[in-house]
Amino acid sequence: MSGVPLVMLHLLPGSSLQLVKLMQDLNPRYVLAPDLAGAGDSDPLDLDQPSVADLAADVLALIEARCGNKPVDLYGTHTGACVAIELAASHPDLVRSVIIDGVPIFDASTAAKFAETYAPVIKPDHDGTHFLKAHSFCKDLSLFFPWYDKSAAAARCRGLSDPDTLFAFVMEVLKGIDTIPALYRAAFSYPTVERLRDVLQPTLCLAPAGDTLAQPTRQAINLLSSGQLVEIDGNESDRSSSSAAISAFLESNTK
């Protein structure tokens, strides 16, 4: 594997398992794809309410341990995009370029509402209903936005992943079921607009047509000093169309 290391940061809920297919499509590159602290197989931070800056500091420690002070490229999707933005803005000498694959930009009222309501509180019980609740949550994420609004206006009209993919997703979400609410609060309280203005590196904004954050990502391009927007197919569960655009962008930065 060659080239500048690529650090890939996943969305919520779930883990870097959701990025495996995309990582494979980007070979041969050295890729670091950690589970964010408190998600997947990563331990949570010792904080009642971590911030995006805290999550970024945790990723930074991994980058420094694995790559030293060598520059890296960053890829982030949804909450992972917030962490990538924070890293790029805070450590411009470390980050060579940034790829934002769906970025959360909401008005203050919507962000505050989502911070309080978007993550379900699911606790284990003797009847095992927490498994069904987690499954329903993951299923409804594909069917509605926001997932808890079952109205026709909120229907996403994209269908479900195959049962095996949905099952794998549910299992990853269950690993972080206690910490996901705090991670969502961190993402929805992050000053994305302000921090995007601090990102000076070349930045690729990907707007998958079926992504809930496609429109906010289109807005992000106007906040960046060196950004480009690419419209692609896909959604949160299917990033297969992202690989060609990412590869072309990374290759252009080596010239």
C-alpha cells in the first residue's frame, strides 16, 4: 500500500464496519478506520458528555501513534464528517485534504430538537425487547427521516437493506447503545458552519442523491475556502458510488 494514509470516520449509529466495502474499493491505500469512541468496538471516553472536539482528540492520538507527524487525508461521513472537519481546522499541518460525504448542517431549532430526540434510549430488559427496539430503530433509519416520524412526508422511499446487512448493522449499533445518545448530542451541538470556515485544505464534498444530508452538503461548499462538490448516487447504506470520486480527488492532490 502506498500514498498518504487515509483516515476514514464513520457515521452514527454503527461503526467502521459500514465503510468496509468503500475501503476495499479504495485499495491500494493505507487506511485507518477506527470506531469512534463509544461506538462499535471502541471504549467510550471517560466523559458524561463528550464533544466532537473530544472525539477528534481521540482520533488524533491514533493518527499520531500510527502515522507519527506525517500528513494524512481525512474522510468523514455524517458525524464522522464533523470529526474530520474539527481535525482539519485544528491541525492544518497534519491534514492534507478532506472528504466530506454528507455533513450535518441544521438550523438551531432543528439541531436542538434532534439533540434531544434523535437517539432512542434503549435499555436491556429480561424480556429481550431491547433487541427488537434496536432492530426497529435501525430499520426505520432507512425508511423515514427523522426515523421516528412515520408520516408520508417523512418517508424516504428507498426500501430496506437485505436482511443480512440489516442484521450486521443492528449488532454494531447494540455495541454502543448506551453511548449513542451522547454521541448524537455531540454531533447536533457541533458548530459545523463556523468550523467549516476554518478548514483551509482542499475539500471534496460528496452529495449522494439518496442521503438525508445531501442538501446540507451542497450548502457546505459555500463555506469552504477550497472546496468542490460532486453529486453522486447512493445513500447512507450504499457508498459504492463514492469510491471513484474519492480516488480522483486524492490523485489530483498528489500532482
